[in-house]
Amino acid sequence: MSQGIAHVSVGEQFEGYLLIKSADKGVASNGKPFLTIIFRDRSGEIDAKLWEVMKDDEEVITPESVVHVQGDIRQFRGKPQLNIRQIRLATAADGIHPEDFMEKAPVPVEELQEYMTKTIFEMRNPNVQRIIRYFIKKYEHELFTYPAATKNHHEYAAGLAHHIVSMLKLGKQLSELYPTLNTDLLYAGIILHDIGKVQELSSPMSPSYTLEGKLLGHITIMIDEVELAANELGIEGEEVLLLKHMILSHHGKAEWGSPKPPQIREAEVLHLIDLMDAKMNMLDRSLEKVKPGEFTDRIYPLENRSFYKPTIE
Amino acid sequence: MSQGIAHVSVGEQFEGYLLIKSADKGVASNGKPFLTIIFRDRSGEIDAKLWEVMKDDEEVITPESVVHVQGDIRQFRGKPQLNIRQIRLATAADGIHPEDFMEKAPVPVEELQEYMTKTIFEMRNPNVQRIIRYFIKKYEHELFTYPAATKNHHEYAAGLAHHIVSMLKLGKQLSELYPTLNTDLLYAGIILHDIGKVQELSSPMSPSYTLEGKLLGHITIMIDEVELAANELGIEGEEVLLLKHMILSHHGKAEWGSPKPPQIREAEVLHLIDLMDAKMNMLDRSLEKVKPGEFTDRIYPLENRSFYKPTIE
Amino acid sequence: MSQGIAHVSVGEQFEGYLLIKSADKGVASNGKPFLTIIFRDRSGEIDAKLWEVMKDDEEVITPESVVHVQGDIRQFRGKPQLNIRQIRLATAADGIHPEDFMEKAPVPVEELQEYMTKTIFEMRNPNVQRIIRYFIKKYEHELFTYPAATKNHHEYAAGLAHHIVSMLKLGKQLSELYPTLNTDLLYAGIILHDIGKVQELSSPMSPSYTLEGKLLGHITIMIDEVELAANELGIEGEEVLLLKHMILSHHGKAEWGSPKPPQIREAEVLHLIDLMDAKMNMLDRSLEKVKPGEFTDRIYPLENRSFYKPTIE
Amino acid sequence: MSQGIAHVSVGEQFEGYLLIKSADKGVASNGKPFLTIIFRDRSGEIDAKLWEVMKDDEEVITPESVVHVQGDIRQFRGKPQLNIRQIRLATAADGIHPEDFMEKAPVPVEELQEYMTKTIFEMRNPNVQRIIRYFIKKYEHELFTYPAATKNHHEYAAGLAHHIVSMLKLGKQLSELYPTLNTDLLYAGIILHDIGKVQELSSPMSPSYTLEGKLLGHITIMIDEVELAANELGIEGEEVLLLKHMILSHHGKAEWGSPKPPQIREAEVLHLIDLMDAKMNMLDRSLEKVKPGEFTDRIYPLENRSFYKPTIE
Amino acid sequence: MSQGIAHVSVGEQFEGYLLIKSADKGVASNGKPFLTIIFRDRSGEIDAKLWEVMKDDEEVITPESVVHVQGDIRQFRGKPQLNIRQIRLATAADGIHPEDFMEKAPVPVEELQEYMTKTIFEMRNPNVQRIIRYFIKKYEHELFTYPAATKNHHEYAAGLAHHIVSMLKLGKQLSELYPTLNTDLLYAGIILHDIGKVQELSSPMSPSYTLEGKLLGHITIMIDEVELAANELGIEGEEVLLLKHMILSHHGKAEWGSPKPPQIREAEVLHLIDLMDAKMNMLDRSLEKVKPGEFTDRIYPLENRSFYKPTIE
Amino acid sequence: MSQGIAHVSVGEQFEGYLLIKSADKGVASNGKPFLTIIFRDRSGEIDAKLWEVMKDDEEVITPESVVHVQGDIRQFRGKPQLNIRQIRLATAADGIHPEDFMEKAPVPVEELQEYMTKTIFEMRNPNVQRIIRYFIKKYEHELFTYPAATKNHHEYAAGLAHHIVSMLKLGKQLSELYPTLNTDLLYAGIILHDIGKVQELSSPMSPSYTLEGKLLGHITIMIDEVELAANELGIEGEEVLLLKHMILSHHGKAEWGSPKPPQIREAEVLHLIDLMDAKMNMLDRSLEKVKPGEFTDRIYPLENRSFYKPTIE
């Protein structure tokens, strides 16, 4: 597992520990059951087939479990596929933890926490600061474990915090260039804008959408939370309205899920920074995988474009 | 005021009481100040000019006041315009009330109240019923004075309640045809869907958008209200989520201001009924003004179409 | 065939009568021919394979025939597939009729006929009534056998009549709420709007599009029919024009196939009722298949949405 | 009237005969009535005002009358306006005919008739030929007096025939380059495609839309006519269907008013030729009005573009 | 190879020479390597599988090579597939040339050259003529070997020249009908508009997009070339600007890749002629493959329409 | 002229020097000529009327002249209008320069020059650096006098350089956050992306579009310039292609005028930075004009939104 499951080659043997992301049962053309599994480790994912399914296998092979696997790497529809020969649940004796199989933010969590704490400390508007402290405390665990999205960008452990901190840094630079920006509002908007995702998504490890996520979405969820928080903290005043507006409008326009477009300067900047950081994260992660002179795969949320990696320095 | 200001003809004299909807100051090409006023009574509106402005006129001639006016009906850009000769504030002695100058719902308010009360009484789901009672009580005054919109449809006193009751009747009929509908949810969604407008709009008489209305909109405002109400009433459970979803999705799609589209049957029906009743109200009010064999003016929210009034019975 | 082919489970044996919807020949990787068949009965459809094709099989196994089949239910790409072991044509001795294998409207045909007859009887405009009688007579058979569409909604025997009658009921209710509606026009528009489908589609049992259907479509076909009928009946006057306009505009706008949008009140209502009944039919049929707390499959003509079935009463 | 009303300059006197296109009554700010008139002659149109309206003037000054006018050319909102000093109806003694004030096709009507006759004579498919003869006979007058549109292109007397003949010439050339085209179908489609306009428009001289034109449109009108003609002539067969399809699809796609897009080669070519000839007519007429090195006014149906007239030879 | 590879039937044996268009390696479910090849000859293409891959096969079986092949025609997913039994490189002794396996323009190259030469000879504007001569000389080889596109229309050897010459003929005919057209500009625009494709595409035989093609596109490439040519030839004046404008705008609008829409008459005509000739080429080639009474496959660039081939003469 | 013409109030007298932006002749309803003038000074613009036009006035009152004006501030259609009483050309004796009446960048030109020079000095890629030096030298005057646009953002003297330098600062900050960016490419793209505007616009003072600007646009103009520069400097290699690609794609997508979307990371960033700086400039300039608690006018290029200025600190 030196390099991880994303780096195996067709024809190789594989032996090692893997996390089960999903497992689905099928029936082969000979009438026998088989399992289609997606495994993951920190390097990425691989599809797999288990053709000889034993009686108990189905109960054992479930999402979020870690297993020890032996098998061969075949090719299926142009991609590697792991053909399982042996599989068993990892035990306590193996000394393995599911978290070790998740991709992590490229920055230590402590650094993210520290940066965020410092930013909040420097806020001058007491109402804004109290609301932010309320949520940082309420979600101190989730903020530093959840991804920022289920796919596309910052889709790794603490991706949410990583995204927030990158945006805070961008925000700080922009406010030097454009000194009219109200930094308290801007930083608060950045910290709050996506926290609703911790209720929209089911778990940090293999996230799917919750019922609330499907019927309301993270924007509406978070606006309700701010309303309740302000109510509980006894805060009244334009700050609450402006923060709700920033959350509501951060997708930029109706077609993208914001029923009101940005109508204060800080909301417009929040939207632009969010776009910028998400795009840079996607681009960097895609370009990392190709050599100079090559094009990346098509990147769906970047209008399905391929990007070229120049050969010049 | 026999027939009302909407029915005067060019060349006529006018004398009577009118409500001031708006008043703006201008300076004429001879350098003298004048006032451009919009008057209204129950029949409709008229533009007016006051060319000889006295010192105190500007303070006196303010929106929502009732005045006694004498003048001539001229024509300006193809429409009648009232050229004011005399104007004074109505006094207590005149026995005039601003409400008398508002267009009213074509159904008595008592009837609307009674129908709504009966509907709520018949609800069987206690959580849904309690939430609805909470709002009926909280907004008992606003519900029966506010219009349903600033223009286009149900833009008259108690228009909001009139729109709700028409939709409830439609909902009742549909649930006879399609018995799978959950009537508690449907009726509750109908009653709540537009109540946010009492905070989105500044007043029932000459409504403009409030800051909250502009930055959040009536949908978001109402979802917050439901969240707070459920919190205050101690209600938990899918009902709260479903009611919030119905409010959130009632505009039908993102481009129309609903970040989530309807995802339960009752939400889809709520959207369709809302559309149907708004369209019928607009159509009826436009067709009323033309004779058989004629076309109406273009109706902007009906994709700017003109409608033909047939000559056959 | 107790429950029908839509309710078999993977691993089961099947023996019974089925209607052939389509049959296509293929050549397997071993060079031998095989048949891919779609069977149907009243409960729904199933894909099937016949791997050992005998000489005469191809002539015998043809669309719209009823056969007796034995085989096993396998799984193929996540769906059940019938692997045929034995197959033979049903004979007179089997006492089986193709019509028995079609899904039927959930209301008896007699009831639909009666409701329609009553509606026509109550019409007061003689021109409108004569035109409607003409078509009811001309298509008395097709109206009560054809589906309203090849898929999506009312796609069962007499689906067309079922759709019309539901819409008539909706129309009746609406005209109580909005008494300005001309019911003769509205009901006539409802009855005529989709009859062109009996020429657009090839047959009631396994409908495909006719050449006329592809090059002209049911709207244009029906307008021509009304023109010829009025000509034959010697009817002149606005009624003919208005009925043609209602048919022409019932899809609501150009992008949806109506070169003119509704321009009379009754045409707008026809369009809205058509939408409402089609959507309710789709929703009911999809939600029927899932349990409370689950989402339906994505429903393509409802903007590809999934719908949630609430758990509350 | 040497050069015509389109060529007068601000400050000039005008005396001559003009056709009244429209006349509307207004009331001036001094309370007196006035008339706003649009005059036309063969060169174009001019707006005019008659400030001193005599008792009988209103009855006399009506659309489609020819009058003798004296006045001055003023400037109003950047355009010349004729300020009327004297006006009287033209009498028999003046020897003036309304037709002389209409713009005419740049090709003699006889030439257009002859070309069309020759084309029909050369058709080889008897069904197609009989249908075309039927319509040429039925509309022999209208075809050679109506414009092809109320504005934008070929909006002059016999514009319809001029448009048809230009398209026939284009069609002939294309069928030399692409010999697979069925010329009978193509020529027949060209001749029929816009004839419905003679019912869609009220008159050749100052056309407005008829009720049938508004509720059905020229495409639907013409398909009905072909249906009746084929019925009357006893013609059956694919020809009728194909001609109806060509008429139906000649606007190219649903958004442009064709519920079915072209599905035979000749229908696609008909659509392209129609576009080409309309565009060339608009371009030529706009570029005629400017000098080399200048841009034309914006041309609305050409996506609101201005076109540049090169200075090179 | 009598009729060519596009005309084989399932079940037949095949023996003959074929050009390799592409070859990809896979690994079968039994772990053994195989090759998926696309072969072509003048008649069209066929997919093939080589299951028993020898050591050297991979080096030998490369794109643009000609091989001698023996095998059987199987069916795979509804299309014929060649199952290879024997394969070897063609040798000098076989007397075979890759060009013989390319589809060719339906007109001899000499004829295309002659027509183009004659057109250039007749130009009267010396600046325009010199620029055209420059490019005809620079690309005398590429012009008469490259296709006009990688797929859809004129995708055969000398397709580019064939497309240009058809458009020149169309242009000549149009300028007879619309004599205001500047033929020098129009013909020059036709000749230049797509020449950038010889740099956008990698080779005439199995074209893919070059880096310059992907990052700039043939329009931008060609505008740069005209700039350099004019610079080198010392030509100044409106001609250069107008030719660049025609190239820039020939896709008609921004969404289709022309940042400026046509703004001179000749540019508009160039765009229309390009569309017309591309469409006719696609239509003819698709309709050729079906019998009267049938529909073609869906044609993607013609809005995915199927076209019907009439049964009448 | 203490505060400037943008700050006068209705009813005031005005006396001072103004620059004529445009002057158009009209004829009043009394038949007399008058002039409609737009004046500007550094603070903004005002509309004006000169009713008594003397013989020589028309020749004297021409765009880009400075005049001494006396008059009264009236109100016309809700905006102040200067009614001219006296007007004369400024003379040498007045000591007035047209440049003094242009709005200026809020940063001294020297500072902009210095920042740009420093940036170029730090470039490490010699090809990129030479191309940039070439253009800085070629347009050393225009770069520091032209606006970045005719309206909306940076529409003041040296606005182009101001826009470039703000973007360079943004680019420097981003490359600290996202160290994978190639700063040479990014900075070069920023400097070149809009220089084509100095040919697209006619002059720095009252810019209109040149013929080249209308028919080609600044993107195409600049790509040609880079091609010629590279040719002249003898530079080959990917740098030239990448710079052309960045210029070509900087509007982000086809609908916005970039026929190719960004396909390298630096091109995507260039597009985002351009958007960001233009939006911030517009927002700052609009919000400057309103007080806390107010909304700005609608800002057309920001999707016509109004922005709210918060009342909180």
C-alpha cells in the first residue's frame, strides 16, 4: 500500500487494507450472486468485483468498514478493476482506523483552527463576533472533519475548514486592495456560508444527502440556524439581516440556488472568493495528475473543460 | 365620486375626495416648482399636476392623506390627467377614511375569515394545526388587510386572504379528484406560502419593499418564522420540514426564486394552484375591462399576451 | 400470472402467458442468433432473452402476439430479465385475448362514456355541440381504447378517455370557482385537444408514431379534422375558430409545440388543466411504487425530479 | 412630390398629395383637440400634426384616403414632422389613386406572374401541380397585391409575389448544384409557404392582423386550406402530407413558430431559402439609404445589427 | 474489397486490405490482452477485435498503416464487427497506398483547382487578388488534401477544396440574383474562411486537433495569417480589415465561435452559404444510405433530426 | 468650479469653465434652432440647452472644446439641466487645458508606471519579458491616458493603467496563496489583455468605437499585434501561443466574446481577476454616491442590481 490504490497498474497483484465506500449485490449471467464494491484509501478509489460470494459476506462487506484484501488488477472499460480473491474484515489486532483511509486537507487541522481563531479575535463588531463564536463552538468538531463538498473541490477530511481558511486569506488580501470592504462582515460571511453542509450531508466519511439537505439545502438550513442563534443570543440589528443575506446570496444568482443575488458589496465579494477558491482547488488537483504538454481530463464543474499544462517554465 | 376616478373623461370637471398615493416635486421650464401626484380611489388611479404650489402645500400633500380636489381632466400622452385647481386636506368634519379609497376584495372579509377558520378546524394532524393557528393568530390583522402582491393579481385590501381562500377551495376540489393528497399539508402550505409578504411589504395601503423584503424575500422570511414558531411551540418532526419545503419550493423552480423545486406531491400541487388562481384573477380583471370582440391590453406576467373576449355565448 | 410480470423476483421461475411488445434478433459472441424480447402483461413489462432460437421462432415471435412462456428470472444491469426456456404461441384453446395483457384505466370504460355523454348533452351552444358529437361518433372506438400518450402519463388502454374525463371534472370545478368561464368552449376544448393522437399513434396496443404523426403531429392533424368537420357540417362562425385556437395553443407556448399561445381565457385554462392532470397521474403512479420515507425514481417529464413520500399521516 | 415625402428636409415647405396611413385624435395642454397623422407616399412615411382641427376634419381625415396637404417640415425628437397648414380630400378632379402612394415591388407584376406560370407549367408531378394551380387561381388577385410581411422585408405591393419569385430562382439554382432535390416539391413549397398571409393580414394597403391571423397564424391557416383543397380535388397520397409538412416547418424550429422542424430535404432548403431572401431584401433596402463608409440603422430582425457599407470597389 | 468494408454483412468472411485508423489495447476478463481496432477503406469504417495478440503485434498494428486482414463479420451491439483471424502489414510487394483507403471528394481535384484558379483570375480588386494568390500558393498542397471537418460534412480527402468550390458556385448564383454583392470580397471570404483548418488539424488522413487548434481555433489562426500576409505583401487598406472581419464573423454569432457577428453584407452571405453547403452535404450523405419511405439516423449537427426520404417522384 | 458640475443643485446659478463632450442641433416647436449639449468636468457630466443660437455658435460649440458658461440649473425629467445664458470659447488667456476636465485615476500615473516597470523587471522568462517590453514601449503614451472602458468601470484618464496595476496586485497576492501559478504568464496576460482598446477606441478623451473596433474588437486586434511583435522580435515557442490564448479567452466564454474559453490555469485566473477588479471599481464608485441605509442606482453591468450600503460599522 506504499503508494495507494490509485497508483496500481493493470496486471499487478494487490494485497493490503482498504475502506469500503459502497457495496452492491448483483446476479451474474450464470445465476450466481456477486458483489460490486468501491474501495478507497487516502490516494483515491478503485472499483472491485467479488465473484464468489460466501454466505456471510454480504453482512460483513458494508460501507465504512475496513477490510484486508488480496486480488489482481484487471482492466474493465478502460479503467483498472480489482478482482478480489480473498477478503476479510480488519480486526482490532490489525491496528487500522477508518480515518487513515480518508484523504486529508493539505494543511494541518491545528493551523486551520488557529487561523480561524485569530480572525475571530480581531473582529470589532460585537454582534458579528458573538454569532461567529456561537457557531464555531456549536460545530467545533464538524468544521474540522467535514469536506466542503461531496465531490469536485475540497472533498477531503477538513475540506470545509480548509476552504474557509483559504477564503479568509483571499478576503484579507482583497480588503487591503479595496479598503472600503467591511472585514467583519466579509470574514463572518466566509465562515458561515457553507456550515449548513454539516446538516446537508450525512457524515464526514462517505457523505450522502440528508432528507433536510434534499428538501431545504444548506443555504436555507444555515439561515434558519442564524435566526435561531440570534434569537437565543438576544441579538437584534442589521448585522443579523446582513449575515443572512450573505449566506442566502452566496451562490450568486437564482439559477445557482440563491433566490436573492448579492446586494451588498461584501456579499458580492463572498461569492467571487468562493468561486475563485473552489476553481483553484479543482484546477490544482487536476493539473497535478498530468505532465507538462498534456491536457487534464474534462472537469465537469468547470464547464467540462480540459486544461493544458504548459511546457515552459 | 359616483363612479370613481378611473371612469372620468377628458374634458370633464372633477370635484371630490381622493387618496394621495404618491407626490413628487418638480421644477417647470419657467423655473417654478410644481407637484406630480398620483391619486387613487376604489375605482383606480389618476395622474395629476399641481402647477401653482403654495408654501405649505408640500408638507400637506403627502402619501396616504385624503384630500378634497377640484380640477379639469386633460389628456397627457394618451391618458387622462387631472389638472388641479383647488386642493385641501380632508378634515374630521368630512367624515372620510383612507380605507374607503382602497380597492377591496370582491368577497366580504368575514366570509374569508370564516372559511379559513373552518378549514383549520377540520385539520387532523395536531402539529400542522398548531403551527397554522399560531400564524393565524399572530397575523390576524395583516392577513385580512394586506394585498397578495403590489401589482398584477389580488393587489387590493385583503387580497392576501382572498387569494388564500380561493386556493383553499381549489385545493379542496383537487383532493376530491386526487384522493391521495394529504389535505392537512396542502391546506397548511396554502395558508402559509405567502404570509411572509406582510413583512416583505411596508404597509397594506401603499406597499413598497422593506429592507428585509429586498435582501431576503418573503420565502426566506417565512421559513425563518416557521422555524421560530416550531421552536417556540416545541414541535419536532417531519411536519415542520415538509411545511418549510412547501414554502421554499412554491415558486416552482430556481429561476423563479425557489432554490429547491417541489419534491413532495403537495408542494407540486401548491405551486400549480398558486399559478392557476393568480392567472385567473389577472385574466378576469383584464377581460372585465373590454367588450366582446376586443382584445385586452398586454398582460405582462402572462408573458405579455393580449387576450380575446369571444362574441359567442 | 397472479400478480403479473412486474412483480417477479430475481431467482424465481416463471410460467404463464405474455404479450410480445417487441422482438429483435441479435448474434451472440459465439456466432449464434438470439432474440431480445420485451413482454408485457397488465402489470407492466419485462426484458427477455431467447438464446436457443429454432428455425421457425422468428416468424412466430412477433409483436402483438400472445405466447406461453417458461423460464427463470435473472438479473441484468440491475433489472430482472426473463431467460426463456420454452416458448409457444397461445392457441384458441388457451382462451387468451391480447387485450387482457394491456394495462387498463383505473375507471370502467362505461363510466367514462357516460360522463362524456352527459357533459355533451348539457352543452347549450349548438355549433359546439354538433362538432363534438361528430367526433365522438367518428372515434367512438379509438377514444375508449387508445392511451393518452406512449409513455409518462395515462399510457394504458382508454387512457385517452380517462385523461379527458379527469380534465372535464377539473373543468367543472374550476368553472364553479371562476364563473366567467364559458363551459361549452372549455369542455369542447378538453374533449378535442388530444384526439389527434389516434392518428398520430399507430395502434392502441403497442403504439409508435405514424408518418403523419412525425411530419405533422397531433395538434395539426386535429385542426385539419375540425376544419373538415365544420365544412362537412356547414358550420361557420367564431366557434370553429375558437376551437381550433384552443387545440393549437394547448401546449402553452412555442417551445412546447404550440405556435400560438393561449389567447382566450378558456384556452389558458385548458392548458393548465392538461398540465395538472398529467402531472397528478405521473406523480400518483410513481409514488404508488415506493414506501413512506422513500424517494421515487427520477421522473423525466417532471424536470427529472425525485419525489419524497412523507411518513406523516 | 418629385422625390417624395421621405426626402424632405427640416425647414422646407411641403405641398402635395399624400395617403393617410393612420390618424389619431388628441387633446393639447390648452384643452384643444389636435390630430396626429401618419402620411405615406411611395418614398416612405412622415409623422404630422394638425393643430387647428375643424368640425368636419375628423370624419374626412381617415386611413386610406388621399389628401392634398400644405405645411412646414419641423423637427420633433430628432425626426422631421409635417406641421399641417392646409389639408383637403383629393377629388376625382385631382386624378389621384391610392395605389400610387404604395411602394411597389422593384419588378413588374407581369414578370412575376409569367415566371410563376412557367414554373408551374414545368412541374411533372400531377398532384402537386393541381394543388398549386388551385391556389394560384384562388388567390390570383391577392398574390400580386399583398406584401410578404407588414414590415421588415418585402413590405410593399406585390411583395408576396416578389418574395416567391426570388425564392423560386434561388431554388432553381440550388437544384442545379444539388441535383438530388425534388424540384416539384421545392417549388410548390415555395409558392404555398406564405400564402396564408392573405388571410392573416387584413388588406394589402395598410395591413393589420385579422382575428384568424392572431389566433391561428398564417401557417395553420394555410395547412387547413391545403387540406380542404386536396379534399375538394380528390387528391390523396404522400404529396399532400409532404406539402403540409413543408408549410408547417418552414420557420425552422418551434421557437420560431414551426411546431415540427423540417424533416425532408426540401423542407430544410425551403427554410434556408426563405431566410436568405428575406435577409437580402432587408440588407439591400437598409444599405441603399447610407453612403460608403457609413453604418445602417440597427436592423431589428437581423439581431439588431448595424451593417457597414465598404468604401472599396 | 469489391464494395468495401462498409457493405459487409453479419456472418460473412472478409479478406482484404484495410487502413488502420486507431488501435487500442485492452485486457480481457481472462486476463489476456486484446486489441480494439478501427479499420477504414474508401467505403467507410468497421470496428474489429484481435483476441490473440502476438508479441510483436502491438508495434506493427499502428494508425495510418495498411494491413492485410482475414476474419469473420460478427454482430456487436447491433453493429457489424470484424473478428480478426489473421493480420499482417502490407508490403511494398502488395502495391498498396494509404491514400487509396481514404474517401475522396466526389469531384476530381483537378476540376476543383481549375474552378478556383478561374475565380481568382476574374477578381478585379488587386489587393484582394494578391492576398488570395498568396494563400493559394502557400497551401497549394494542403487545400487539396485536407477535409473540411473531422466529421459531419466534407470529411474526406480534398473535402476542404470541395466545400470551397461548392460555396463559390453558390456565391456566383447569389450574386446574379442580388447584384449589389461585391463578388471579389465574397469569393475571397469563401476561399479564406476555413483555411485555418490546415493548422487546426494535425494531418489530412486521420485528423486530430493540434495544440494551436485547441487554444486558438481556425478562425483566430487564419486572421493572424492574413495579418502577416498583408504585412509581408505591404498591403494596407480596408480590404485587409474586411477580409479579417469576414473570417472572424463567418460562424454567425458569439455562441458559435464568432466574437463579432457579420456586419457587412458579404459576411452575412458567407455565413449563410457556409451553412447551406454544409447542411446539403450532410443531408445528401445521410439520405443516400436509406430507401424511399425510410428515415435516416439522427443527424447530430442538424439538431439531431431524422430525415424522411419521400416515396413520390 | 469648486466642487464641480456634478454637485450643483436645481435652482442655483452656474458660472465657470466646462469641456464640451457632445453638441447636437435641434429645431424647437417655434421653428427656431437650439443646441443640446453635454458638458463635463472632472466631477462628472450635465445636460444643457442653448435656446438662443447665434450664427457662429454652431461652429464654435464643438466636442473637446473648453468654454466659459453662465446659466441656471433647472430640472428636466428628474435630473438637473443647465439652461445657458452666456457661452464663449475659453482662450489662451484663460489658462485652461482640456485634460483638467477629465476625471483622473485615483492613483498618480507615475506610481502606476513604476509598479508596472518593477513587475516587468522581475520576469524571468526572456521571451515573455521581451514581448511585454515591446508593447510597453509601443504604447507608453496610450497606456497612461486611455480609459479601460467607455463606461461602467475605470472610465477615466489612465483608467487602463489603473486597471492593469490593480490586477497585477491581485495577481501577486493570488500567486502567494496558489504558488503553482506561473507569474510571468499571469502578469504578462494582465498587461496585454486590454491594450487592444487603444485601437478599438478613437481617443482617450471622448472615446467612440473605431471601424476596426467595431468589425474586429480589441481581443482580435491585440492577438494580431502579438503575432506581428513575435514575428518582428523573432520569438518562437509556446510563450507566444499561450499569451495569444490568454488574450483570446479572457472574457471567459463564447457568449461574452471569447471564442475559446480559458484552457490554462493562468488564463482562468486572468478572467477571474479581470471580473473582480472591474466589479469592485463599479461597486466602489456607485456606493460612494449614497449614504448608509440607502441603495445605489441600478448598475447595468452588475445584472442591473442595486446595492445597499449598510448602517453598521
